[in-house]
Amino acid sequence: MKIKNSHVILILIVLTSVNTTLFAQPSAQKIQEQIEKIASNQYQNPSAGKLDLFHLLEKNPTAPDSCKGYIYMTLATSFGMLNQLDSGLWAADNALRLYSNKDFKKAYALRTKAILYRLKGEYEQATLAIKACLDLNDSIWKNQSFKAVALQEYASLCNDQNNFYQATSLYLEALDVVNSPNNKDKNTIYNALKIEINLAEAYALTGNHGYAIQIFEKALPQLDSLKDYDGYIRTGYQLAESYIQTSHCKSSDSLVGVLLPVARQLKNEELESYLILKQGISQTTQNNYQEALTFYRQAFKLMDKNHSAFILDCAIPYLTALKTTGGSSEAISIMNNETVQSSFKGAKNEDLLNFKKIAIHFIWNQFSPSQLNEYYQNILHLSDTVMSEGQKQVALELQAKYQFEQQEKNAKSLVRENELLRKSEGYKRKQMYLIILIAAFLFTTIVLFYLRVRQRSRIQAQELDMQKKENEIQKQQTAWAIQEKNYRDQMLEQQKIVLSQTLSDSDDLKEKMRQLVDEQAIERRKELLEHFEKAKDDKMGVEKLLVQFNSIHPSFVSELHNSYPKLSQSDLQYCILYRMNISTKEIASLLHVEHRSIYAKKYRIMEKMGLGKEDDFDQIVFNKG
């Protein structure tokens, strides 16, 4: 999802604001506080933050490596926000040189480097960085929460390279990591929800909009209940996109109508512009180009105001609508817009290709033959880079079309110079062009038909291969079933022989059976007594813990109950055990409940206390009594 890429800078801010080291020296602690103060204001003014960081680095040449590494990490964030990606990579490399493998911040630095390479469009380097980050975490730290985040970044990198199926696999792996028992993150439920949303996005990119819609529709009310309005709007935007792709434009318009007031209330013009853009695309899908232009103009104005790096997402459909309705002067002003021109540096090749294909409709007659040929070659180069056979074919057809038009234009200029030559040769030349165009069309059709037939043949061959493998498996299973049946028949025969021998002495058998029943009854009674004693001991253990806690913190229960009267005795008992730093597994054992229900109980208690995800449950519990 392209709108999500604007979140990358926010991810960098989160990375650099994580306080993972307590410095031993007072001066180091002071430096750290200054860095955190700069980072907190970084989003509003990254240029000033960058200068402050350089000044801080110059003032403290003898600072510990951990301090310098933190400064360079924060610098990498500032450079990333300013789109100075090479400088950001320089800062990240400096941070990496100052961190050893035994410092967990090195994994964060590698992930930051991967993000910067990704923004720069150097996907091979970004892939190497994110793999190194994952390898370091797996070999030394084994931090499941961090691994899940890194896997998501890897998946987003695959999405940028159109490797949607690999991205889907990585998102599923991240979901398994988040839900694994080894993950101790308290935000597991929220993190799993975010990964499911990313997975739905990957489904949408592969064309599985039905699956994507199901996940998006399920996630929206959950995000609303968590008051994650930013995520709510972004997820709703993606759902609207899937609605349009499945020709449910009315559903998309209705959803955007709900989301727009929320975005305006948040004063987030970036999200507002994308939602308005989605309204325009919906109208374009319904061939209402005049209505679409109204929305495109609003969205383009907001993106230009905020210098959006993704303004091409609006410019391309905007120009397409102008091509249909006729607005050459407006189209020229869009193409010459400074924000549009600056966005070319970080744009994906696919976006550049689409932009150039639509732009040529407005400017081709302004080029000389050599300039026009250079423009066509650039389109072909972009088409090769995108690696899409369909787009290559469109580019070739586009080149043939405009070459024909240019040749026709040259022919008309020659006609003006010699009227007789125009009458005698013009018809033949047009006839030749028509034959060439028809031949090119036939050739293209044959090539496309051949490619389609070859693709079908490959699919059929794969299906036959799969069928053969299934038949072999069925044969093997049948053989195993026969062997198993023969084995059971042999066992039954042996049992019959033993039974017939045993029945010969029925009195002894009855006596043995009675003895066996008596012994089992005695063992059962012992087992029940043991369970009873164990349950009694466990209950006494909980009560002793509560008595001991109340003797140390006599006012804890009363203060907590007065502050949150909705809490039941069971809730207060859980809070006491939580305050005593007893692990979730041990609490489950003491209360004789399943491990999962303890996590659910904590969130139910937080709801009764009226706490949100931004409130600190630990601080409230540990400050009472």
C-alpha cells in the first residue's frame, strides 16, 4: 500500500526514541536527555534537529560510543525525514561502527539502514540489511517482538518489488511469531491486528480482494474500539480501494464519507488528500470524469501544499481524466508542478512509466524527432525495468502509434512543398502505414495468443504433475491400509487363541478379574485423595500469599477499590498477584485457569478501570498502597 510508505519516517522516529541504555556516567546521561529532547521535536522541524545533533556531536568529542551511536541514529532519522537518504545512510553506517553485536541497538541500526535503502529504491541493499538484522536477532537476542517488526519491514520491501506472494509468506511468519508463547510483549493482540491488516493488503496486491475485504471489515471496528484513529482511517482507505477493485463503488463512497470527518478532526491533511483521491478514482471507475476532476483537484492541492512524495498517485489519474475531458493547459501546469517534478527522484519505475505514458498525450507535439525518440526510449527502458510483459507491450504499441503520427506529420510537411507529389505519393504512403499498423497489430495479437497458450500449457503440465503425485500418495496410503488391516487380522487371531485358552479356566479368570477391579478401585481412591490434597495445598498457597501481601501493603486493596469500584474480588486478587511480580504462568496455575485467560483477564480489568492503550497499568498498580 503506497499510503503506508509515509509511515516509514514515523517508524524511524520510534526507533530513535527507544531508550535502551542507561549510561553510567553523569555526562552521558545528560547527553542522552539532550538527544531525546531533540528527537521529540524532530517531526516538527527536522532541519533544526539535524543542526542541533551535529552541534551536540561537536561539543562532546570524548562521549562514549553508545552516546555517539545514539546521536548518529537520531541523525539518520532527521536525514530520512528531509529525504536526504545518502546522508541518512552515512549516519546509520557510523552508528553501526560504534555498536558491537552484543549491543541490541545494532539490530535497530540495521533495520534503519534497510528502511533508508528502501526509500532510496535500492532494494538489493535494503534486503541485505534487513536479513542481517534478522540474523543478528535470531543468533544472539531472539527478541520475538523485534523479529515480528523486522519481518513486516521485509514484507513491505517485497511489496515494493511486486513480490507479493513472498510478502504474504513473511506476514504469515510474523503473525506466527507474535502469537508464539515465547513472545512476552504486552501488546500482542494489537500487534497481531496490525499484521493481519498488512496481510490483507498483500492479498489485495495479489488480486485476492475478497480475502482482503473480509480482514479489513473485521479489523475496522477493532481499531475503532482501540481508539487507533490513524490506523482506522488507513485501513478504511485500503478497504475502499478493494471495494473499487471489485466494482463496489457505492460501498467505497459510503465508507470514505465516514472516514473523511475523522481525518479532518485529526487535522491530518495527508490522509484527507488520499481519501478525496479515492472519491475521484471511484468516479473515474464509473466513467464520471467531470465529477472525478473535482475530487482530483482538491486532493492534488492538499498534496502539493504538504509536498507529498506520493503526489504521482494523484497526478496520474488526474491527467487521465483531463485527457478524456480535454484540459491541455491544466495538464501542463500539473506536469510542471515543483512537487511533481521533485517526486520523480524517489518514485517507483512503475509510477514513472505510467506518468510518462499519459504525459505524452499532452506534450508530444512540442518535441523534435530526436527528443521524441529519446522519450520513447525512456519509456521502453522503464518498461524493461518494471519487468511486466503487459506493460512492455503497451509501451511498444505506444511507440508505434506516435512514430506513425510523427511520420505522418513529416509527410504532411513534404506535401505542402510539392502539391503534385502529395497527390501521387501521399495515398501510397498512407496505404503503407496502414499495412504496417495492421501487421504490427496482427503480430502483437499472435504473440499474446502464443504467450497465453504457452502459459496454459505450463499450468496443465503442473496440474498433471500434481495429479500424478496425488495418485502415488493414494497408492501408498492404500498399501499402508492393507498392511495395517493384515496386521489387525493377525492380532485378532492371536487374541482369539489367547481368549480360548483363558476361558478354559473360567473360575480362575473371574477371581483375577475381581482382584483387578478391587486394586483399580483402591488406586482410584488414592489418586482422588492426592488431587484433593494438592487442590487444598494450592488454595492454601494463594491465601497465604494474599495474607502476606495484605500484612505488607494493608491499604492496597482499599485504595484500588476506592479508585476503581467496578473491580470484583477476583479482579482485586489478580491485581495483588500481579503486584507481587508473579509470572502469568504461575498466576494461571494458582487460580486453576488456562494461560490464555490470564491475558484476557488483564484487558477486562483495564476496561473496568477505564484505561486505554496509552495508560500505564503497571504504574497504577505499583503506586497503590
